[in-house]
Amino acid sequence: MPHALDRRTLVTGLGLGAVGLGILAAVPALSASEGSAPLPSEPGVPAAGEERPLIGSADADHLHVMSFNIRVDLSIADEAAAFELDATQAGEPDHWPDRRSLVTELLRREQPTLLGVQEAKFRQLAAIEEALPGHRHVGYGRHGGSRDEHSALFYDHERLELLAWDQFWLSDTPEVTGSASWGNEISRLVVWARLRDRSTGSEIGAINTHFDHRSEPARRRSAEVLAELTTHDELTGLPLIVTGDFNAVAGESEAYTTLVEDGPFRDVWESAQEQLTPAWGTFPDYGEPVEGERRIDWVLTSEQIEVRQAGINIWRDGDGAFPSDHTPVQALIALP
């Protein structure tokens, strides 16, 4: 079990917390299959260009949770070269300067209480702050400080009080910044936070991560570590919420078996009282979403949390542009 450094007061009171985990995904090993399904128009599913939220702001009895891989910014040549890619250009679906306003618009409309992001460069976090000005966040870059990608945990500060947080790397040396083990060449990490719901006084634990995109042994071992985190001194006994891009297929992977089928968590998609959308694949890669495709982005909870609604948000703007190559996964939950 990774040893946690106590940072109870490090970011409390700061408008930005430090920021965390992000992972390389230049050439994803898992991609959406060819073929498509039409964008939906049924009730509860926002269509292209529509302004109504899928879930929207939660009331005092619920929390709105979202996991969203916003796709790393590859518009700068030197940084794109590290991925062995050319820099993106204006007009391309992956070009962050074009996508920035879409990410901001989606988040501003949905207003998640708790948001776990993946693949965010430090400069990309400003778009999230713009959309959610009442939120704060915790976590560092995967190479320390503001360097490289983040998977920050954002939380509504008016609703949730930060009590403790930490970050560790998914490796044999979890306290070593940027460390990697288990067959993955890219460092992966976990950010967790202990939070108090100001409206009810209840405490929860939030965990955000991004598993390796190439190494199955690394994903399996990472899942084992995540399951062990339920016994952490700061988190044991708390209702837990997990957000992440797991690069593993729900129901068809060792990571899912370890965490859900044989593990301590439930998949909100399966446990929700109401599914707001079809079971879209969560990595359409800017293509048409496909119902029944692989879900590699998940929101998980411990058993004591009641999941009222779950959805996979395939919104795009009126011109057909998507905010990211991944689709956000959302859930409305009620705490014990």
C-alpha cells in the first residue's frame, strides 16, 4: 500500500490547488470500431448543438460526478514531437485551440460537483477553471509540479470541503515522481481526496486515475493497488467514488474484474436506477458514437452509495465538433 504524505492544509484555501495525474495517449491501443450509429434524439440525450444538460447542477441531496478525458493539447510542435506526431492544425478535430471552447461549454452546462479529468496539460486546466469558477482542484503533473499531463480532481468548493489529499505513482516506488513499473513505459498515478459535504456533514473519498494504454500487466497491477486504497487510513470506511480512463473494457478486462466483479466497487452504469443514454462507447475518437462499443472510461462507487442516474455524454456543437476524443461519463449519486 503506498505511503501517503499528509497534505491536509497544503491546498485548503487556495483558489487553484496543485494539480495531478495525466497520461500519454498519442496512439491509443483501444480505438472505436468502424461503423456508426446516428446521434440520438430521444428524451434525456442531448443532441448535437443542444444546450440542455444531461444531468446539470445537483441539488443538496445529490452529487453530480463526471469522469472526462479532455485529450492532451498537441498544438505545440515540440510537445507533439514527443508523441512522434506532427502538431495539430486549426480545423482538425484534435486541435485544442478549437476544442477549448467546447470543453468549457460542456462543463459550464453540466456543472459536475466532482470532476476527475485525464490528459490535461497544465495550460488546459484554465479552461476547466473558466467553466467551473467555484471549483478548486488537487494533484500535480505526472512529472511533478506543473510538468506534463494532469488528471486533477476538481470539486465544488461551496459544496465540498477538502480535508486531505495525496498523489502517488502506480509503480514499485509510488513516492518517486514520474516512476513507472509493471511493463508500462509511461508513468501513471493516482490522486485521491477526502472531502466533507457541507450540506450534510457526510465525508466521502474521491479517487482519480488513468491506467496504461499498452500494458495489460500494468493495468492489472494498477487495479490491485486501487482496490487496496480502500483500506488507506484516510479513506477506510468512507463512501468512495472513483473516476478514470482505465484503458480497459468494462466487463471484459482483468482490471474490471479486479475492481468490480471481484472487487470493492460498483460500476455506476450497471448500478444506476436510471440510464439516461444508450451504452455508447467512450472512445469514439471524434467519430460517430457507437452503441455497445467498448466502455474504457468508468465511474465507480463503493456499495453504500446509491446511484440515481448514469449517462455517457456524446454532445457536440452545432457544427458537429466534439470536445474530446473521449466522451464524459456522468452519474447522479445520493450519499448514505
